[in-house]
Amino acid sequence: MKKTGKKFTAIIVSLAVVAGSTIGAFAAEKAGVTNEYISYAEEKEDASVETTVEEAVSENTVAAPDEDVSGDEVVYVFTDSNGSVEKVMDSIWIKDGEDKTQTEADADLPLTVSVKYSLDGKEVAPDALTGKSGHLKAEVSFTNNRYEYKEINGNEEKIYVPFLASAVTALDGEKYSNVTVSNGRVINDGARYAVVGVALPGLKEDLDISANEVEIPESITIEADVENFEEFGMYLLVTNSVFNEIDIDTTEKMDELREDLGKIDDAMEALMNGSDELYNGLGKLLDGANKFNDGMNQLSGGLNTLDSNSAALVDGSRQVFNTLLATASEQLKASGINVGNLTIDNYDSVLASVVSEGYAKKLAYSTVEAKVKENEGTIRNAVTDAVNAQVESGVEDAVRAGVEEKVTAAVRANVEAQVSAAVESNVKNQVADAVAGQLGISVEDALASPEASAMIDQTVAAKMASDEVKAMITAQTDAQMASDAVKATINAKVEEQMATPEVQALIESTKASKLSSDEVKGIIDAKTQETVNAKISEYENSAEVQAQISAGDKKILDLKASLDSYNTYYQGVIAYTNGVSKANAGAKELNKNMPELVKGIQALKDGEKKLSDGLTQFNDEGVAKLNDLVNNTLEGMVERFNTVKEVSRDYASYGTDGKETKDGVRFVYKIKTVK
């Protein structure tokens, strides 16, 4: 690069000055980021951060999808002690209420940050520093990941997005001493050191500047003597907005001068040659100005007439609008939606709330509820009949069960007596045979003998009282009771009992008592309400009612759209009449000043010759010398610098899907504290 490169040393120095100012602000206000956000980002560096972010910014608004997002965009980057990314958050996501963060795998950051630590000249892992003493060095380096290919001086070159990267940390004065920083400043207030360092990663390559021309810092090194190391952490601010607004002054915009220089030479010659034509043209302009003066008189009169009718036009439009609003209010009231009187100022919000608050739904549901309750008596009668039938059936079943229980008990007693008698007879015969055999007499003689008969009866009684015989009697009784014949007997006796007047009277009296009880009345009330509620729910969820709700909402929206359309016309009338008023005032003012304009044109014509002479002098003494200056100094540096600025402006957002933020994007890196 030739001597022109030396001139851009001033530009780099200017960047350093701006950087110092920016870092000062960052040290005071943490990079100009709202304290609410940075403190939020620091305090919420955990798994629940995405949830509370939405709450922290719920009152912020988001621009429409087809508009640029307004305000700053701040990207918060949380890294470990070596600069490896752990989590990324974007203020745009926060404002939009997006539950979103990025990890290193899905982040696409413009700079890759690396932090290395050494103690007494030897590289040390961060977790091995605790309690150590010696000369500490922390080196922060950057890799620029954002670039575009641009044509410069006929060659396609890789141009990085220029970033100003600044590191900020505070060191305890009792632990640290002899603190220095490359490319920055150290301030000691007696208790602690405030350290600020600056780097411009990628700018050296962009400007094609070698170290012997001007040194551009690309990393930041902080050094200090430390005693019993406890903690060390820092923030990084990364921004390209500094380059978006910095511009070289007029004398340095040589690329534009080179492009226009030939045009200036040609234009100067044409300007001088056209001096006579200009003079003649000024004469014609003077004639035209006189005619224009006459036309302005006519225009002013016409605008004055229009302006005088503006008030009537606006009043008429307002009356029509108010009539439409009154009609709409009555229509809503007639349909059961009473929202008061609609006005020009409130109709939009009122109708919007009618839809959002579900007036059509409420109206439809209230209609359904009223209709169902109209038939509540019929529903109650049906429920009463059903409950009564169930109660009556239950009473009959209960009485039958009681009768059946008594009949069954009586039949069992009879069957058991018969079985017992049969068993006793068999037992007596067996005992009589045994006794007769022992005595050597016949059974008849044994039964006739008082002594033998007494022995037989005693033995039979003992046998009948034994568990074995009792079990046999029970088993035979159960078998008899399970027989079809006995069951038929029981059923016949039950039906016979059920038909008796006494049982029928019992059934009727029990029914009457049950049906008049509070319990049954409560059941009827509960069943009636349950049926009413079920009917209401059924009708509310029916396709017919849902269609009515949709139709009601559509009518409200159509009504609002119709009123919006007339409101557009009404506002247009107001804007038109205001414009007529301003045009009328302007025309009057212009008409008032037309004589001065004519005089001015006359003076311009008279001074045209002086202009021609001045142009000749300017060409000889100014343009020619400027041509020599530009040709001797222009080597493409201005084109290169402006290309860098263009690439910087192209990078205007991180997390807004390509939409530019109004004030650009900044990155705040929080390097995890080494402890």
C-alpha cells in the first residue's frame, strides 16, 4: 500500500477513541444494555430462565411481521471460563415471549471467543488457579466468522464484518497488583481495578494494513500479579454499530471524487459553453414567471372556495357516520347485545370486545338455557314417573322377598320335620333289631317289653342327638329344598300370599310412604336438575347452536368492517379538507411572494454573466487542482473502507429472521468466573 494508507491511521485512531467512549459507557451501564435485562440475564442463568424471561418482558410490544423490528437487539452469550459457549439468549426472543435459547451446537455467533490463562509463564487450566499466587496472564482471542465476498479495485476479496470487541473486568485491589491491559485502560479507585481492553478482529485483513503502517489490535491480554487467587471473570461487548455510522470527511471520500471527476470536467466545459443559453433561458423564465403569477391568482381563488366548503363536508360526513353508529347500536340491542351507544371514538374497541368476550356465545347459551327451563315442568314429570316406577318396583320386590323368606322358612320346617321323622323311624328299626338280637327275642317282643322298649327309646334319642344324624338330616333337608317340587311349592305359596289383601295393603301403604318421603323428593329434584343440565349442555354443543355463535360473531365482524370502511372515508375527508386548508394558505403565501420571485429572476438574469466568469475561474483554479490531488492520492483505500462499512451495515440482526433492528445488534458475552 502507498502513502494513502498512512492517512487512514487517523481513521483507526478515531475508532480507538470511539471504542474508549463505548467501553466507558459499558463499564457504567454494562454496554448500554438496560439494567433490567443484564441483571435478569445474570440472575436467571439456569434451566428456568426461558420461562421467567417471558414474564420479565410481557409488557413489551413486537413490530408487525412486515416491518423492521424497532429498538436494540442484544444477544446474551454465556460461556465457560475458556470461552466455550454454554447458552445463547436474544432480547428479540425475550420481547416476543419466545421460550427459546441456543446451545453451542445450534448457535451461529459472529465471533468465536477463546480465553487462555497462564501463571508465571505456564498455561494453567482455570480450575487449577484457586489459591495460587504469581504473575497471572489472561489472553482473550477472537475468530471472526462473518464475512462477504466483495469486489474491490477489480478483485474479489473476502471482507469480514468489522467488530469492536471489548473486555471488561473488575479486580480486587487486595488480591491483584501491577494490573495492565493491552489496547485499553486500567483505573484504580483504591479498592479495585477497573480494566477495559479493546480488539478489532478482522479489520486488519479488511483494510489490508500491515503492522508497520498501523497496528490494529486483534486480541486482548490482561496481566497482573495475584496473591492467593480467588476469582476472575469478565464481560465482553461485541458490536459492529461503531463502523456503521463512522464516515470519512469530504476530503477523504476520494472514491466518490474519482468516479465524479471526469463528469465534473465535462460538466464544467458544458457549463461554460452553455452560459449564453442560460442567459436566454432566464429571459424565458422571466416571461413564464409573469404568466405563473397570473395562474397563481386563479389557483388561490379556487382553493379559497374549496376551503370555505370544507367544514360543511366534514360535518355532513360526521352526521352520516353517527347515523350508521346509532343504527348499529340499535341492531345490537335488538339482538340482545346491549353495549350502550357506539361512537366514532369507541366503536372499534367496543365491537372488538363484543367478539373477544364471546357475546354471541353468551347470548346463544342464555337462549338455550331459557328454552330448556321452559320445559322443566315436563322434564320433572317424566323424572317423577320414572322415579315413582322405580320406587314402586322396589317396594314390591322388597315385600315379595319378605314373603318368600317366611314361606321358605315354613316349608323348610315342614320338610325338616318329615326328614327327621323318617330318619328317626329308620334309626328306631335299626336299634330295635340290635336290642332284640342281644336279648334273643323278636323285634315285636322287644317293642312290647317295657324294659326293652325303654332301652330302644333311650338309644334312639342318643342317636338322634348325635352330630352325625343331625348333619344327615340337614343334608337331606337341603336336598329336598333344592328339588323342583319343593321350589314349585314355595313359589305357589308365595304367589298365594302376595295375592292376599293383607300383603297388597302392605305394598300400597309402603309405596305411599316411600313416594311421599323427603328422600324420594330429593332424588326427583336432583334427577330433574341433572336432566336439565344435560339438555342444556347437549343443545349448547349442538352443531346448530355452534353455527349460530359463528354466525353471530361474523355479523359483528362484518358490522365492524363496514364501519371501518366508512371510518376510512371519514378520516380521508378530514385529511383532504386539512390538505385543502394548508394548500389554500400556501397558495396565498406563494401568491403574496410572487412579485419578489419575479424580481429575483430578473436579478438572476442580470447576474448570469458574473456566474460565467466565476465558473471559468473555478475551473482553472479549483477543478484542475482537485483533479491533480485525487489522481496523486487515490489508491483504492476509500473504496476498501466504504466496502467494509457496507459489509458491517449488512449485518444488522442475529435472531429476527433477517429483519433489521432499528439500532443494530450487540453481543454481551458473560465469561464464567474462574474460582
